[in-house]
Amino acid sequence: MYISTPRNIAPLDTILPDEPLLMMGAGPVPIPARVAAANSIVINHLGDTMSQIIEQVKSMSGYVFQTRSSRILGVAGPGSAAMEMAVANLIEPGDSCLCICNGFFSNRLAEMAERNGASVVRHLVAGNESVDVAAFENLLNTHCPRVVTIVQGETSNTVCNRGLADICQIARRHNCLVIVDAVCTLSTMLLNMDEWGIDAVITGGQKGLSSIPGVSLVAFSERAWEAISQRKTPMQHWCLDAKLADQFWYQKAYHYTAPVSGVLAIHEALRLICNESLPTRFTRHLRSSSALQAGIEAMGLTLFIEPQHRLNSVVGIKLPDGVEGPSLLHYMSSHYKVEISGSFGASIVRIGQMGEQCRAHNIFRTLHALGASLTSLGVNVDVPAGVSALEKSLQDFDKHAGYAAPAQGQFAAVSSN
Ligand SMILES: *Cc1c(COP(=O)(O)O)cnc(C)c1O
């Protein structure tokens, strides 16, 4: 006897919306046409074409991470798999680990460290703020951890650890291994892996890089690699074993069948970033996010995080009284075909400003959808004032800061080998 064919399976075109929704939430974000096209191709995972692509992915990643490390690995899996790869390879049972916890994702790093047998001290940063650098240094002196974990941007509550460069440099002086989660921030704002002394940088595909979900990158420093090479205990994870992954990424040998289409997609995403250049891309993100924030405030809404602690890559907005997050999201999606994100507990909604989300046409459409939906739900917001403030912010930005003379000298060029 066979289990019979399932009934009533609808073809995709009857399930998907007629017109794609504009993805303006906390990820996944819209992908450029070239990334989508690359993602539709399947090639031999061990052939010459693939090795050429792998070489280019590594050299472009070196630019995007700002590292000369030759330990940049791709991971078949979400950003969380990249987090797990960094944590599981660098932590051995009994290691002391200080985890800076600003919210949901930084807590996930702490949980992963615990599951890998570390003795974890969580520094819970209260009040939706960046971690305080002096407080961090005191903790280092008290606990002398071997490993420190931290997020650059805490997507869940839209807090940015503004002092990240100092934190990393201080941790390095204390001889700690520093793991930085840059899933939502990489290529949207400054991160200098080598200069800041970071030992592992984690990113995913579907946020800052504007690629697809499911293929991620981790960059290890040479120091981190030494620690991995000198492990006393074997890695529990076979798929996430960095030394096995190194065989594929650096020695053209088989580990597991790489997600070839997704690697092609991330290749194109990285190439677009290199063509744009980091300084221009950071400026585009700052210009777009600042204008969106100005528009939201001018409409009469309140941003969740104080300016000095605020993340630009994901913008958190307090829900006005009398509106439930899910009804607002549903209204925006069904009436205006714009998707934004709800929250992890706090009474906020979140709009992403990562990669392709940072285009003027996308932020105008999103701000209008937000304001018009709130109006329909009975909230008194001034949509014209918001749209006008958005436009004014863009114009002022071009007049004052502008795209003039990006500080190219600050960034190492892509290596040409
Ligand atoms: C999204 C996100 C993750 C997790 O990525 P997944 O692809 O959902 O596993 C981790 N850290 C941060 C900061 C994120 O924004």
C-alpha cells in the first residue's frame, strides 16, 4: 500500500501575491535582479567554475569585512548557523565567556556559548542602550573571560553598540577572542575587522548584503584560527567544523555539497557592494535611514531608541495607543503591498534599512503605507508632513554631507589575487 497523493495542493502562482510585496521588514530584504538570476543557476560544486567563484567570493568578502584573513568560510545555513559556527569552533567546554546582551540575538549568542559548554557571564545592558565602554572594561577586569560575544546591531530592539570599535580593541588588549555578530549591519555601516582586532565576524545573506537567506559567511582572524587548530576537544558539529569547511573553501576538496546557487547569489551581492564601494554604500544607508526617521517623526510618531544608541539598519517605531502591531502589519500588507516587521516583546514595529531597502522610492512608499494605514486604523498622523520631511531630509543631506569625496583612503581595497 502507498500513501496516496495529497489533494488540493495549490500551484505557487495561486498562493503568491499577484504583485510581489515590498519587503521592508527586518529581513529578508529585496534582492537585486542579478542576485535573483544567479540564484537560479546550478553548477558543479567541485568544478573549475566553482573554484573561480569561491576565490572571488573570498577576495570580495575580505574587502567587505575589511580583513586580510585567509580564513573566510561560507556556511550553508541561516545567520544563526554562522553564529553557531563561530561560537562552536572558538569555545571549548569550561571556557569563560562574557556575552554582551542587548536583546534577543545577543542572547542567542550567549545561549549558544552555554550549549557549547562555556561558563557564561551575561552582561544584560538595560534600558535599550549601547553597552557602556567603561562598564565593559570593568567586567573584563573582574571576569577575565577567554571569549567575548557582542552584536554590532541588535535587530530585535533596534539598538546599536556604538562603542564597538573601542570594545573590540579593549578586549584584544585583554587577550580575549572577540566574536561580533554583524548579520544586520555588515556593509550598511563601518566595521573594520582587522583594525578593530575582531576574531570572528558573522553575517547572513538576507540582510545587509541583500542576498538570499540560507547562505552565510564567517571570517576568522589568524589568531582565532590558531585557537581552532589548538583545540583540545573535538568539535561536536560535523557540518559546522571550521577545519572541515576550510577543505572546501581553501583546498578545493569535498566537505558537503555547497549550496551552489546561493553561493552564486552571494557572489553577485558582494560584487555589487564592491562596485558601489563601502563608503558610498554607508552614505546611501545613512542618507536613507535618516530621511525615513525624519519622516516618521514629522508624521507624529515616536522612534523607540534615543539617537545616541539608535541603529540605522533597522528602525524601531513605538506603536501609537490603540493600535495592535499585527493589525497594522496586516493592513499595510494587504492594502499597500508593503511588509514591515513586528517585534520581540516591545510595543514597536520595525522598518529595515539594509541593502536594497535603502532606495528613495522604497522609503517613500513605506512611509506612505505606514501613515495611510495608521490613518485608516483611526490614528491621527500627519502623512503629508511626514512625506515632506522625508524629501527635505534627502535634499538637505545632499546639500550638506552629500556624496562628495567619500573617505576612500579609510578602506583597504579588494585584493586582486
Ligand atoms: C537576523 C539576525 C540573526 C539571525 O539570522 P537568521 O538568518 O535568522 O538565523 C542573528 N543576528 C542578528 C543581529 C540578526 O539580525
